[in-house]
Amino acid sequence: MLMIIDGQCCTFPSVVSEEINRYATRISHPTRSNKLVPYLAFIVFLPSSFSRSLFASLHDLDVFIAQTISTARNYQESTTRDKNLISPPAAIENGTFHRHFIISWGEHRARILDGGELLTLSLDKISGSGFQSRKQFLFGKIDMQIKLVPGNSAGTVTTYYMMSQISSEGDFHDEIDFEFLGNSSGNPYTLHTNVFSQGKGEREQQFFLWFDPTADFHTYSIVWNPKNIIFFVDNIPIREFKNTEKLGVPFPKDQPMRIYSSLWNADDWATQHGRVKTNWTLAPFTAAYRNYSSDGCIWSRDTRTSSCNADDFSTKNVLKMELDRRSRMNMKRLQRKHMVYDYCRDKWRFPRGPGRECRVN
């Protein structure tokens, strides 16, 4: 893989080339692997007038790799989770996580405990684990309390996201992401957020949290309605993605989504550009979930209709929720303190300018 800087040709850092190649070979589906072809032939032109050098931009390369690996993650998990949907259990046990979720992969590494009110995911050197919601949503609000992997979590990634089905005819899926990138002891987690619409992502914003997310449970929420998508941490808004279809930007509004979560190893890129690897002597790594709640429109696969009607979108608060002026000002203040990456300001990745939605968001 080549890059060209000031007319000189050289190779990508090995962490980039190896990571992209390794994940590209893991994807056997033709439409998914074809999406990686542009990355495998990627050539970077970086003019000398640009103030940052390539190696000072390794954070941007992390985001670039994360985008590629997100594709691999989605396909890898979908091959397992779809099988689990074919034969649902005859009887569902009591308890929140029994009623609303199924263990989709990882076997015994995912456990539902405390009468169905606590769920844990574990990662060892053989495999990670994951779960998914039984139901699909077309707009709504979801809340989940999560306690992340404590101690030295370098190389681990804990995900919590909503995603529509990926078609065999091509990738036009919608997705709303929380991803937590682990780190070595004493260093902060990176909270990675992203929004996909009709298969296009590359809308990353990243944060350092203002608390230790491993010491206790904290609430992570997504509000998704026809007006906007809002990310909350402990009921504090950290990101707003408005519907900008009037500017020609697709918005997730037609495809129902499930809730997914997983814990997996990504030590080739997740922590300090892949320089800090997973310490397997500390395995298993475990994240815990509790107090799930949802308020929204349930999608029926049989009738292909939503449980919400037209009146609900004018009367139900969650379906018309937007940030008011004060909330938006508080969010901007938080972003100035805790945001460490914003794709809208990344001239290295987007030399022709950011997406049109950045004018509004």
C-alpha cells in the first residue's frame, strides 16, 4: 500500500497495511469485500504546505481503520446473529434481558444473570461475545447502563449500537454507534460515535469521558426520530446529528434497526495506533449491562408496519424531541472540553471539505 508525500513514494506504516489486509481477507461475501477495494489501493497525496505531517495524523488513520473494521465487524457478527433468529426459543424466561435480547455469538462468554436483570460479555484469546435485541425499531429512544472493562483494557472494543439489516444486494444499511476503545491502566477510554445512512459512514466524533466508566455503571442513550439523532451520556447530550435531507444528505428514516452490543479484540489499531497490545494474561475481559429501557416504534417483520401512527409523531415526546437552545449550548461547551476528534474539522481526510451536514451539525 503506497502513499506519496511531496512527490516521494513510501509505504504505509505496517499497523495500517496489516490491519486492513487482515480484515479484508476475513470477509468472504463479494459485495462486502468489494467495498474494501478502494482502501486496499489507497494512495495519499499530502502537500508540503499542509501543516501536519502524516505521522502527526495517526489519530486520523485510526479513524480510517476503524471505519474499515466496522464493516468487517458488522459482517462477521451478522453471519452468526441471523442464524439465531431462525429458531427462537419456545418459551422466553422472565427478566429484562431474557425478554428483550438474545445472545447472538460467543457462547458461554455472554451470560444473563440476576433473574435476567444483568448481562455480561466476556473476551478471551479465542473469542469475544455479543447480543442483539429481539425486536426492531423504527425511531425511538433506548437507554442502557454499561460498566466497561476495568484495569488494563488495551486492545479491547466494547460496542453498543443500532443497525439495520445488511442486504445481500449491496450495503445500504443505517447505523448509530457507540464504541468504547480500551486503553492501558490509568489512561482514558475513547468514546467513538458514528452515524451511517444508506451505507455511508465516515461521520466520526470521539470523546474522552469525564469520569471513570469502569468504576460504576453509566447510562448511554440514543434518541432517534425523523428530526435528528442525539447521543446522551448520563442524560447529558454529547452529540447531535440533524436531518439534513434538504441539503441532499441521506438520513436514517426508512430502515428498522435492531440493538446490538459486543466485546471483541482489535489490538492492531484500537489502543495508541496498535502499539499497545491486548495483555491476554489478564483475560477474560468483562463488560456488564443493566437497566435497559426503550420507548419507541416497534417494527413488525410480518406486516412490515410500525406500532406508531401519524398522531404519535406529534404527541409522543421522544418522536419529536430536539435540543433546545440551552441544551445545545451546554453540549457545545462539553464538546470543547472533551471532544478529541471531529470529522467535520478533518482537512487531512476530507481535503475538499466536510460533508454538507457539517453546516448544520
